[in-house]
Amino acid sequence: MESTYATGHLRVSDAEREPVIARLQDAYAEGRLEHAEFDMRMHLAMTAKTRSDLAAVTRDLTPGPALPAAEGEPTGEERLAAALAHFGGYLTLFVAPLVLMLVYGRKSPYVRRHAAEAVNFQLTVLAVTILTFGVGALLYTITWVVAGVAAVHALVGQPFRYPWILRPVK
């Protein structure tokens, strides 16, 4: 009788599944997985019995892009400009975030990321409104809430990505 087992043959616990599920969610949010593949991998992660089964779910996923180490913590001015980019969409649609991206974008990668995200969000909502002949204007009430959440993230120095939007501006 053999007393040592390869670690790949050991059964997994729920605590071991959680980081794998978080990694899959991040990969889906970054656009690395399509919806059908995300669903399949989530199912495989939830039903994995051994560590090798669980490792196979994320084997081909590389870690997401890390923030540059030299960037450091955003200053108060950068956080305020990033929050204004999100709030600026309330009245000016994509104009205020675009102006802030052009003015502060070269000085601060933090402001550029938030402003580009706000521009993309406002352009997506505008396109939906135009394509639905104004019915999509009901989305604007929702955009106020989402833009407010994004602005709060910007004020506290956290990254934020709007879900389900087109991203023509990088």
C-alpha cells in the first residue's frame, strides 16, 4: 500500500475553488473568455473533484495585466479629475470625459484610464439610444447611478470598468 499521493490527485475543497472562480471572473471581465466558455469553465470549476481537474480550468489563462509598478498611488488631484470624468457625462455625454482625457491623459495614466472608460461608457449609451430610436434614453437614469459608482471608485483611488460596453477608445 502506497502512503504518498501526488497532490494532483487530492480532492479539492470549496476554499480551493474560490480563487479559481475569481480568476475566471476576472478573465471574463477582461474579455479573455466568451460567455459560453465562461459558463462551461465555471461549471467545471464547481464540479472539479481533484486538484488536477481544477488546475485544468485555468491552465491556459495568463494573469491579467498588472498596473505599472512606477505609477504609484494617485494624488488627490488625479482622483478628483478621474471622478469628474465620470460625473461629466451627466450633462455633456462624452464631451467632458474626452476633454479630461486629452488634458490630463498624458500627465496621469490613472486619469486617462478612468476618462477613457467614461468616454466609452457614454458612447455606448448614446449608440444604444440612437439605434433604439430614443427608447434607450431610459438607460440614462441607470447611467447616473453607474457613473456615480465609478466616480466614487475614482475618488478612493480604485480602478473601475463599466460592464457590457464597447471600448473603441483605448
